[in-house]
Amino acid sequence: MEESMAARGCKTSEEEEMKAEMEEWKRKFPAFPYKPYSIQIDFMNALYQSLNNGGISMLESPTEYQELWNLIRVVMIHDAGTGKTLSIICSALQWLVDGKKQHNSVSGNRCSSDDEPDWMRNYMVNKENQSQEKKKAWKNHDKVKQGESIMDLFGDKSGDGSVIGNGKRENSRKVGLLESSDEEEFLVEEYESDEKEDIDGGKCKRKANGVCISSSSEEEDDEDGVDRCEDKGGGLKVYFCSRTHSQLSQFVKELRKTVFASELNVVSLGSRKNFCINEEVLKLGNAAHINERCLELQKTKKCEASKIKNLGPRGRVRRTKASSGCSLLRKPKLQKEFRSEVLQQEALDIEDIVHLGSRLGTCPYYGSRSMVPSADLVVLPYQSLLLKSSRESLGLDLKDNVVIIDEAHNLADSLISMYDAKVTFSQLENVHHSLESYLERFCNLLGPGNRRYIQTLMVLTRAFLQVLLHEDETDENATCCDPEKAAEVKPMAINDFLFSLNIDNINFVKLIHYVKESNIIHKVSGYGDKVASFQKRNNLAGETHQAESTLSGFRALVEMLLSLTNKNADGRIILSRTRSKISKQPEGYIKYVMLSGEKIFFEIVNQAHAVILAGGTLQPIEETQERLFPWLPPEKLQLFSCSHIVPPESILPIAVSQGPSGLSFDFSYNSRILPKMMEELGLLLCNLVTVVPEGIVVFFSSFDYEAKVYDAWKVSGILQRIMKKKRLYREPRSSADVEAVLGEYKETIDRLSHLNPSEGQTSQNGAVLLAVVGGKISEGINFSDGMGRCIVVVGLPYPSPSDVELLERIKHMEGLEDTKPNNLSQKPVSNDYDSGDVRAGFDILRRCRRRGKEYYENLCMKAVNQSIGRAIRHINDYAAILLVDSRYATDPLKRSLSHPANKLPKWIKDRLISATGNYGEVHRMVNQFFKYNRKKETTFLNVA
């Protein structure tokens, strides 16, 4: 009796404890729609505390686990919400709501309580001082312009003979000299810039009835000319960014499960290609062409007389108001209606916004952009937030706000790649020809300022063309490019590049400012478009896309010029010289490769109140810290990592070192192409399809290697043996076709898994998908349940050692480019190697001591971890993970820290079977694993 009472008392105590725990999370995170796991509560608490503290935090959640608030619901609905995303939403936005409440409370009584967090007090002080700082800055603006001086375009050097003048000419005289009034629109406005003006002093001057009116890009709200939202906001904001549009749509989908979707102002941003509803522009297909055409339409204004302005004794001038050249932006009232409807509805994703824009007949791209100032939560892709020019264009204010970067495992590489710049030989040739034609036509009508800058642009394009043609005599080692040989690649430091081309005396900052202020790009492109149309009408030339290619070429050139203003140590210039195998014409390019991202990332961290890096696996954290924020003391970095919710019996990771015939698996660079190695891999798959139910995903190191293996299997008959048991699909090279292939793959698995084998309809029991590490499938696709019962990773997918850009980053990390002659133990590293020269790459890798070598190895294992992380998406999921290569297998007690197995996620590493006697042992374990879990699944379904 006493025991019974004690048991009841114990049970009551446990119930009270559980009830107290539930009340606690409901109080702190009331928006969470289900009963959370304990690790979700820990994650939300850690994130909330990180936001209170500010600074940089890294939060790791090993898998996007699904909610199990209702077991039957999970079994029936496999795409129930992702736990990591919901945890981020419910914690970060609860912090935002709490912060706004405290802000309003402080604003009401203007006094700070003792328990008010430091970040809120600092936030209020910063806000109060911000307007005063801006006023001071504007007051000093004119003084700076008058007091400072800047060196001339060519500094103190004499240049190369280009015409440079200082005279001024009135635009009205030029217009009178035009042979055709139709060409007046292509004449660039007068540009004045002299030694006494700073960069902002250069202005275009246009004439109207004899009165000069200053024109500057500062006068326009934006290049699009679209009205901004009247509510300028200014309160706390959260910026959530991820890699792809589909991931952002998934985030909004999860947001709608919470009350925040209706309580907060949410805006989703994206690319023009995803938002555009102008059919004529969409027909261009290519994202770059869509961007160019959209911007061109914003520059092509339809002028309407709108306002009379009195300019003093000289008389009255009728000014014009420019409306957009795009039909979807000509009615500002529709844009206001668009914003109003977005605010009235719950959070909208990209598809919803596009649908709304189509229904109203107004542009959803610029409509969503105009709502940024009033938004509480901004959902946007990586590039829109991480690229400084995009932030400025979109009007994103990070000051004292929160930045959350999801899928941050490759953030360092993603960040620096955004600042790369590339201009091809054909683009340079097109731009040079267009400038030449333009100057020839308008030379006598242009003022000295415009002539000088246009001629300078021609000097640069000519120099770039010559270096790609190998006509630069400054390179003593230059040799003619062999048409039969792969591209010749030459990395150079920025200063070496400028000196070798004799263009180091040009002021690129001033030149870039001229290009921006003068609108020369669109003037030259527009004139070229008219000439091309005339030639086409008169059969003088074939069909051409002159305007598009010239415009894209100009943009590429300007981006390259901007890159040349970086510090010498920040990046490298890559020269690639090659010729077409068919036409024998040059096809090279000049590319700037950014090597360091710490300064770029510091700009974001320095402005934001808090920066959160989130992801499934962020290891190795030390590398991320060294590459993005080495200036941050380790103790200041806030770290949190969740354990995995999947029980040990639901996952079977095995290092497979031998195949069915006993051949040791070695997929290293020289061995993987051996016919016997590809055949052994095929035999492994033939065995797996007999014991693995539903879907198998096989990851290869590259599309080329996957194609070689597929062809070898087809010839040997292995492919037919595989397809007797499972249908086979292949990841397409084009990302646009991936969705269709995945749809067929999933439909096949769903249909065949529900067939009764006794009915004898088919002998197939699922499907096999051949995918590529680093492809779209490995990065953003979830293979939960039957779609990924077995994940096979073939070899160690190290990046190609012939990748010149990769090698330059590695050399930068190791300091190999700074090798001193007195270091006799180390030979200088050559900068001359051909594209595809693997031996030179391996030579550089062998010279690496620590950072470069670790970076190269980490790139490989990050890709592996992303691939195997596609499976096991919820607590009832199960999968086998086979790492097929003898290099994965070793004694756990003997392997070094750099061993591949030690770079696996902890939840896999701790359960890895790293040594097996033979393949028979592997086959037996796989068979038993699936028998056990299928039986467990059947029992669970029967109970449910």
C-alpha cells in the first residue's frame, strides 16, 4: 500500500515537473505551434540570449528535424514543419517583439529600468544621436568638396597621348550641330570635373531654354525611380537570409504556422528573374539579360510635362517628370495598392507576391523593395544582404538590427565569390568597338571632359585586349597560345597587372564615378542598338543582340575596374588565354578573384547589433573564424550545438573499404578511372538494390566522373542488373531540370513501395538516383523517409587540384606568394601553369603546412557532410550511410585529427563502423538494419 502511494506520489511529482516545464516554454516562446523537444527549447534559449548579448554567434542544429507533437500526423504528413527553422522564427521574432515593447515603454517614460538589457539602452542612445550625426555630415559635405583636392585622372604622370582638355562647351551648341534630331538622346550630357573638385564634384550639366540645370544620381530616389513606402519605419528589424529562393519560401511557409505572420510586417525580396512579370522581359530567359533589360527600361523614361519651376530672372523653365519605361511601373497608385494589400495579408512568399503583382498589374519586384523601410522582418537571399552594392541599392539599413544567416556552412567562400569580377575577350571587343563608333560619331559634339573619359575607357579596353592576345611586350615570358592546348592561365597581383599594362597612372575611382554619373553606358549601348537595328533593316548585318551584349560587357568592365581599386593583397587577377578550336579566335578572359572576406564581413558585423550564423553543421568552426572574423577573441564568440534526436538504431554509417569481389576501393585521382574500380562499384550497387528498400541516392565527385561510370556500367551490363530491381535516374546538369527528375524519382518510389510483390506486377522495389556532390541535389534537397533509405558517397570529393582560383586562395592562406629568396628550404611557387595542370596543383598542395591543407580537406568533408545530411529528417526516419573508399576506414584509436572520419558530424562519427573484414560483413549488417527498421515501422503504423 505504501509502495503504491509512493509510486503515485512520484508520478504526481513528474507530472508537475512536466507541467512546469511546459508552462515555462509557453511563457517564453508562446508562438511555438507544437510541444517542442528539449533540444529545441535549448536552441531557442541560446538564440534569444545571443540576441540579447549582441555580437557574433554560431548555432548548429544537426538536422532539420520534424515535429512530433502528433505521431500519427508525422507518419501521414511527411513534410511537417522543420524544427530548426521554427526554432529560429519563434526565438528571434519573440526577441524582436519583446524588444519593440521595451522600446515603446522607454519611449513613453524616457527612463531606463535597471533590468533593461544593455543592447536596448545602447540602441536608444544610438538612435538619438543618429539624426544629429547625419546633420553634421551634411553640413560638412560642401566644405569637404571645396577644401579637398584629388589627383587628376592620370595623377602626376603624362599618360599615353590621349587627348585631355579643360575647356567648357555649352550643350545647346552641340545639339544644333546634330545631323539627326533622333540621335540627340544618345549625346552624353556635359561633364565637368577638375583638379579642385573631389570625387563627388563631377557633375553632368544639361541645358533647358538656355538655363543650366545640374543633374546627379543623388537627385533620384533610386535608379528605378519607384516611389518608396511612405512609412519609413526605423524600428528594430530582423534580416533573415538563406542561399536559395526555395529555402526562403520554406522559411515563410514555417512562419505562417506562427502568430508572427500576421502580427509583424514581413517582406520577401528576391531576384528580378523570380519576380518579373513583364512577358517581353521574361522571354530573354537568362538572368543577366533580364537584369539588363529591366535596368534599361528604368533608364528609358517616358517624359511628361509635370511641373513649372521659377529659376529667377532668366525665366521659367518647364521641367519634366520621368516615368518608367516599363508598363508595370507607370501607375504609382497600383504600387501603393500593392503595398497596402501585402500589409493586410499574412506573410507572403515569392510566389504569393508574384501572383499579387500579376493580379494588380504592377511590378512585384520594385513593389517588395519599396516596403523594406517599414518591415519588421526582411526575408532575402544571400547576395542581396552580403553584397554591399546590393544593400545600398535595396536601402537595407543594418545599423543596430539583427542579421540571421542560415545554411552558413560555406559562408566564407560564398561571401568572397560575390566580389569576383570577370570580363571576357568578346565583351571587351564589343565594348571597345562601341566606344570607338560612338566617339567617331559624336567626337566634335563632346566636351573635353567626356572625350577624356571615353578615350581613357578605350585605352583600358585596348590594354585588356592586348594582354589577352599576348601582344603585351612587357611580359618577357609571353608565348603564343597554342590552339590545341588547354587555356593558358596566369595569376597576377593587382599591382603587377596594372604595371605590366602601363595603366597604373589612371585614377580608377574617378573613372568609375564618371561612368555612374554620366550614364555613358546606356548612351553608348543605345546608340549601338540603333546602329544594329539600321544594319538589320538594310541587310547590312545578321540578327544581333548588340544592346544586350554591349550593356553586359560594360557592366562587366565596370565591375572589373571597381575590383582594381582593392588593396593588392585582397585579391588576384587571373588571365586566361585560349582560342576557339573551330574559329581559332581568342576566347580568353580577365577575372578578379577575392581572396579574403574578413573586411567584407566586418562591415556587416560593425553595423548590426547581432549576427547569427546558423546551419545543420558549421564544423570546422575554427576555419570560419580564421577566414571571416580573426579579429574576434575566441571567448567573445558565442557557440551552441544541438545533439541529434535520432536514436542509434535508426542510422547505420559504414566505411566500406572493399567491394563484393574483394577489391579495395580507391577512388583517388589516378585510380578512380580504372575499369575494374568502376566495375567493383557497380557490383556493390547490384548487391545493395536487393536489400535496400525504396530509394538509394549515390553521390559522385563530379558530373564527368558520373558520366564515365554510367557509360562503363552500360557497356558491362551492370546497369541492366541494377534496373531489374530499381529504376534509375540521373541528376541533370541544368538546375532547371532537377525538379522534374526529382518528381519522377519520388513518384516511382511512392508507387512501387505500395505494390504487393505477391501480385507479380513488377520485380522493382524502388529507385536509384545518381547525383553529384556540390550539385543542387546535394545542397538543398531533403531525402526524408523512402526517398533516401540509403546514401552512398563514392570516394572523397576533393576539389580539382587544377582549379587556379582555389590554388590562389590556398597560396594566400599559406603565404606562399610571399616566398623569400633566402628561404632555401622552399622553392618559389610558379605562377605559370595551364588550366588542367594537375601536377602543378599537387605541387602547391604538398607545400602547404597547415591552413591551406586544412582548407582543402575541409572543402571535401563539408561537401560530404552536406550530402549525407540529406537523409534522416525526423525522429522516425532511418537510413544507411555508406562511405565507399578505403581512406574512410581506420582504427578510431589510431586516426589523426585530420583523418576524414574525424571531420564527420559528431552524430555520425560516434556511430561510424570504420572497419569491416570484408564486404559480406557489410551486406549482412545492411540487411539486418533494414529488416529491423521495417518491422519497427510496420508495428508503429499498426498501433497508430
